[in-house]
Amino acid sequence: MNWSDYSPRRYSRHALSVAILLAVIVAASWLCEVNLSDLIKGFSKGLSMLGFFFPPDWSAFSEMLQPALVTIVICLVATPIGATVSILFGLAGARNIAPPWLRLSSRSLIAVERGLPEIVILLLLVAAFGLGPFAGMMALAIGSIGMLGKLVADAIEEIDARVLDSVAAVGATRWQVIRHAVLPEILPSLVANSIFRFEVNIRASVLLGAIGAGGIGYELNAAINQLEYSRATVAALISLLLVFLSERGADYLRAKILTSRSLA
Amino acid sequence: MLDVRNLTKRLPDGHALLNDISFRVDKGEFVAVLGASGAGKSLTMRAIVGLTSVTHGEVVFTGETGKVYRTTSIGGKELRRARRNIGVIFQGCNLVKRLTVLDNVMIGRLGRIHPLRSWLYGFTDREAAEAMVALDRVGLADFAARLTGSLSGGEMQRVAIARAIYQRPLFYLADEPIASLDPKNAESIMRLLQPLARESPILGTFHQPEMVMRYCTRVLAIKKGKIIYDGSPRLSSGQLAEIYGDEIGLAATAAAEPSLVGS
């Protein structure tokens, strides 16, 4: 290290890397058939299409309320189910609670759930349950376990072993230790994380709705397929409102819970 | 009351962590275990509650129903039965921080109530009232509804004592109850423990010979896993040097030994 490391000339050393990067980009766009004139044409076409979306067809608003409610209900059911099951996965996945074989299998299962996008989970579930809100709810619940289960397991592993020993030393059973030491320590953060997950689920359920899980996403997709663009605008605005409101509400609740005294 | 016989714990390579430790603790006694860090004080305590296994020897005491417990050779349900007779006073920092003070005190009774009941229902009002009596005894009745994590070190240590009192044990094991406290707090904890020991004997590990001299009835000194002294708490500076090696004062106060439930 000397002063020349900080001189402006140091950028020139990266010239080769930049040249390679540019070459890769050009090659990739050629492979993907990126066409600049198509982009410009499509853009102007899209602009003229925009006129179809406005003004929104507000008469559709009242019909959209029920699908919007379905979206909320799907998430209201899916998130707590996911959170509850994630406690079991978390306990099984924590080094200080579960034996190594159980920890490994639970952690792997959680990782698979986390690795699969909700859409893939939904497509797999549709085979069993058919299209509709129930399959969507299940997909969101399973997706939630992927995230919450890992957070719970990590939170449990962070509990000081001496705290658990001190409860076991009065003659408590393993399950009593879980009930009176582990759960009180992890529940506040689990609830806070679940509220965040609820917000994520609202977003995801619009997408799942579009491929057939019902709710406001389904209405949005249907309106576009039927070329009723001004209707689609209303559905899009409602989805936006749902996402915005769930985010505000989640922030508020999470702040309240993390500063509250005790949950268990 | 509590009989520790020939307790020996060896590592696979033959090195002895505990070497033939034997002593008795009788009613009315307040016994201090002294020794440098790593001497085996905490390990002895862990062995008594059955939190660590031993190679040889046994820990024997007679439960309230006249049943004889050997905590070194039992496990599962039997060990849990035995443990509810032992009031372990942990360092205050080992309480469940996100529970209220009262909830932490009531944990002391978990060994005596049915697991299903403690899961589904929790504690009864009568148990809560009794826990309040224990809290009152350590002067923290007003703190019952506070979140434990918001307490000071000295206050947490008192809660840990209240938990052990509420447990109504045959004897107490105190794991460095004043190690992390300032002199004033340490003094007031010793004043709490002294009368407690007259009801049920206390075996505690300490690092402050001057406190021990004033409050305890007897000293056990452990060095390299062996008992080298068992007798009056009035130790000469020569004896202290013997216990702690060369750096008497330094070892006595600065040593932060891994606690009873440490790794």
C-alpha cells in the first residue's frame, strides 16, 4: 500500500476488466435477441396503451372489495399457521434442544422451503388441492415456515445454555424448560417477524392470485385478459393500497411489540 | 444432610479434574468453597445437581419423604425428583430475562407441578402468593411485575435467591452469588444468605475470603481438584497463599471462574 493506491490513475488498471464486462454484455444481448428498435417501438406502443388504463373504472371498485378481502384473509390465516409450525421446526432445528440428526433434517427441510419460490410451491400444491384460495393459503404458509423457522431456530440457539440449565436444575422436564425459558425468550421476536412476514405475504398473494389462487391478483389478471384495462387499473390500485396499508400497519405493530414488556 | 463421597472426575487422558473429594454438609451450616479458578469448585457443584457426570464417587442426601437420592448415578425422572430438593442459587444473569420477576421466582416450583399443568395453565394464585412471600423476603415485592431483564445485577441476584427460597429445598447450592457485584451489594446478599443458612444449609462458591470469614461457618478449600483445607473460615494469610498459590489477592478478586453451569 502506498499513496499511488489512492491516485485517480488507479482506475486505469481496471480498464481490462471493464472491457471484458462490456464484451460479455454485448454477447449476452446478442444471445437474448435484445433489439434496441423493438425496445423503442414497444415503449411508444406502451405509452399509447396507457391511455386505455385511465381513467380507472370506479364502478368496478365495489366488486373488487370482496376479492381484496379474500387476499387479506388468505394472509391472515396463512401467516399464523406458518408461524406456529415454524416453532416446531425451530425447536427441532436448534442445536441446544434437538439431537444432531433431527437438527440436520429440520434445517434442510426449512432450507428447501426457503429455496422454493411461493409460485413453485403453489404449482406443486395445485396438483393436490386444485386452484383456489386454499392452495394459495397453503403455499404462503409453507413459504412462511421457510423464513420464520430459520429465524426461530437461530433465536433459540442464541439463548445462553446457562439460562436453560438453571431452569432444568429445579427439576423441570425438557418440555417445561421449553415452555418457561425458550418460548418466553423467542416469542416477541417471532411475533414481530411474523408481522413482517404478513406484509411479505400480502405482496406474494397478489402474484399467486394472478396464477389462480384467487383474491385481488386474480381479478387483476382476469381484467387484463379480458382487455378491460380501466377495471385492471382499479385492481392494481387496490393491491397497491393493500401493500401500503399492511406495511404501515406492520411497522406500527412491530414497534409496539418489540418495546412491550412480555408476551408469555 | 448432604454427603459427598470420593467424588472423582477424570478426563480420558487420565488427568483428574476432581480427585477424591469428600465432605458432609449438616444442618445450620453456611459452607464456603474457596479455590483458584479451575480448581474444581464449580465442577463439584455441577456434579451435586447432576449437571455433569463423574468417574467415581457419589453424592447422597435424603429427600423429604425419607427417600435416599444419589444424584451421581440417576437420570430422567429420578434425577428431576432429586433436583427439586436442591435449591440452586444461580448467578442472577441466568434468569429468563423476558419473563417478569414473579414468573422467574415461580420457575422454582416447576419440579413439583405436573408438566401438562404448567404448560396449559401455568401457576395458581396460591403459588403466586407464596412466590410473593419469597420475593418480599429478599426485599423485591414491589418488583414482581417488572421485566427481569430491566433489573440491576444486585436485584437479579436477589430474584435468583427468591427463586431458590420459593423452591423450599433441603439445602442450597450458591454459584458465586456475589462474584459480579459491587462490595455494597455483595454485603447485602451475604446478609440475606446468613439467616437462610440456619433454616437450610448453604454450600456456596466464593472468591472473597474476607466476606466468607465474616458470614460463613466453615470453609472448604479446593486446589487442583483436591480438598486441601476443611475447617474454620478464619484463614491466615499463609493459608490463603496456600489455597491460591502465589498471587493471593489477585487470584481471589480478579479471578472470574466459569460459573456452575458454565461450559
